[in-house]
Amino acid sequence: MIVTPFPRSTSSRRVMDVTVVMLDDGPSSTSVMPIEIFHSAGTLWNTLNELPPHPAFQVRTASITPRPVRSPYGFETKPAATIDEIARTDIIVVPTSGLDLDAKLAENQALLPWLRKHHEQGAYIVGVCMGSAYLAAAGLLDGRMATTHWAVCDDLRRRFPDVRWHPELFVTEDQRLLCSGGIGSSIDISLYLVEKFCGHEVALHTAKALLLPMPRLHQSGYAVLPVSKAHDDPRIRAVEDFLQKNFRKDISTQSLAELACMSERTFVRHFKAATGKLPAAYIQALRIEAAKVMLEHENKPVQVIASAIGYNDIAFFRCLFKRATGMTPQQYRASFAPISVRGHNAAQFHEVVLDELEPA
């Protein structure tokens, strides 16, 4: 049986077809959340406010085989169709399917030519979290921008070196190919598409009706990434050990070069080759990581934290922190600190206001 596209809406805006692929062994939310968000767009807010519904999407589920799909914790879902029964669709969502990527790519090999075919037909293809690996394995992401969960990006970068991986981002879009980083980013990328096709108001109403935040674009603040890459240069490692203890101080590149017994030019070249960063950027990364830890655990004003890590210019610190994490310091604290730390006193209220006024 071939499944034909859903009928179009009688309104001026057509109802878009969304096909959510179901795969074994992945977190169910990476497929269920897109289903619920697309299904709610234009309908749930209207119903809650006693307005006529205007559905923007109609959603079906599909899998490689007709059997029920099983999650790692025993939740089973029966797809509405097999992928071969989908004649045409506007949007395809590929969820995460488990951490053993070699096994999963082999098991779901039939998905790859199917994704290529529908992309050639004009469909938008979405990879949620590690679902991006299927887009890469299909060759769709070569030379294009993509993201995935920050913890697996290095592995995917080795497997698919022609992809322009950006693990600092929650959502990427390049030539009708969209990727998202992390399980929860299924929410971000779904609302991103609702806003793309239906406008900001519909996306905002959908988020409000479901009590969800609007799409996040950066995952940098969530990552626990090493400040430098692994290397075996003992002189540079000694300098790194020194900086780990002294990053709060003003340290010149010349003094670091002397510590490594090199000329300044030679030191900078060796340091960049070993760590992937210039010395100033390395010190900045150490300071930002220290600030993140303090924001997570200490109920101190941001000005105090900035000074403690070596920045007396609070505006400069806010700018650096947001560039590195995608969040202001107060937004970071609100996301990751315990409730006892997140509580605002009178002085911190002004910091919240400043953060909200800080330009993106």
C-alpha cells in the first residue's frame, strides 16, 4: 500500500505533511515530542482559548518494518506505516536510535536511500540528536553545516569528516537539512520549524500551550568539554598546569614562553598545535569554565564572580560568557544552579534585568 499525502487545508495556508520515523532503542521523546508539537501547532492554543483550530501540520509515524518499535525501557509504539509506503512528505524527522552507532547504522541501512530520495523530492530532513548520523551516513550533510549531541560530536566528526560539525549549536539548517543537539532539542527543532513555516505567533502560542520554552540555539552552556585537546608535548603540558593554577592573574605570552624555554613566536606555534588554541583564548576558556562552576554552586553576584576569575569589566565578561555559552551568566545560573542558588536577592534582581536587556 502506498500512503498518499494528507489532504490540504481549505485555508490559504496548506497543511504540511510530517513523517516521524520510529527506530528501536532510542529515547521515545526524540520522536514523541515532535509528534506532539507539530500536532498542537495551530490547534491547542486555539482550543484552550475557545478559538477555531487551524492545524498547520498533519503527522504520521513510519518505520522500516511494520512491527512495533521498542525503547530501551520497554515502551512500544506501533508505526502507522512503513517508510516504503510514504509516497511523498514535506518534513521527515529522524530520531535517536541508541548509542551503538555501528550496529544501528547497519540495522537501519534501508533508511539511507529513502532519506536521499525524499530530499531530492524537496522534503526537509531533520536529525534529532544522534539522528543526525543517519543524514551524514546518507551523504546528505557532506560540505554542509550540522550539529549533534556535544558528547558524540568528535566521534561523528571522525566518521564523517566532510560535514561541518557545530556542536555548540542546538539547531542547524542548511539546504533543507536540519540537525539538533541533545534529546531535549527535539523540542527546539520542532518549534523552530513551526516558527519557520507558520510564523512567530503560532510558534509562541504552541510553546505557551504546551508550557515549553521557545527554541534554544546554543548548547555550548550544556557541554562539559576539555579546554584543550589531548597531546604529548611535555613543555606545553607544563605551561597548561601553570595556567590551571594561575589563570586569574594577568599573564603575558612572553612569560609563558620563558616558562617553556622557547622564543615567543615558537611558543605560540607549539601551544596552538598542542592545544588547538592561542594562549589568550586558552586563558579565556579556563576563566569561562571557572565562572560556570561558580554560577552553578555559589550565590554570589555576577560582578563578584567576574572579578574572582580575572575580569573587572562586568560588561566585557557578560559579552565573553554569552559568546562562549550562548547564555548570559544569569540565564546560565537559572538553568543549572540548585534552587537555593537560583533564588534572587535585591542586588541580584538588577543583574537579571541587565541580562535580559543585554543584546544578543
